[in-house]
Amino acid sequence: MIVENLKTPYYAVIFTTIVTENLDGYKETAERMEELAKLQKGYLGIESARSEVGITVSYWQDLEAIIAWKNNLEHIEARNLGRQKWYKQYQLRICKVEREYDFKN
């Protein structure tokens, strides 16, 4: 699903991953993190595609909301599990979105 109707400016956190072979508990944890993120003040939405390279983009009202999410205790635990168990590599990028446009057919 594509997140729509966001009002610029806002922030995008782009999380790109390459996973290991051991994905026990990964799907459940990813779903829990999405549920938990939705409860955070300043959360605006999420888009995700997972294949050989996984890309998840979450949208936030401001940098303070992103920092609060980073410091969420359950999110810290999930991040640690990811480093220990699920990820070969990941890259996180934080971007300010100043302009957007869309197309629908």
C-alpha cells in the first residue's frame, strides 16, 4: 500500500536490508514493530517491500518523532535481535521530504 495525503515537509526513514538465512521470528517482529510505530507520536505511515533486498520506508512528522522511535525500548530490543540474528547488512537513511507528486491510473 502506498501512503497518501502526507503534507510536506515531513521526514522519511529508509531502512534497506539484506537478511541472513535464519529468519525465525523475523516476520512476527517486523509486524510488531509496524504496530508499535503506529502508536508513536509523529508517525505518518509506512511502505515496505521484502525480497533479496528489503526496503522499508517510514514517514514521520519531525526529527524528534524519529528519535523517540529510535529510543523505544521494544524497538531497541528488535534492533539488537536484527544485528545478532537476521541482518547481514543494513543501511538507514533519514531524509526531509520537501516536495512530492503522484500518479494514479
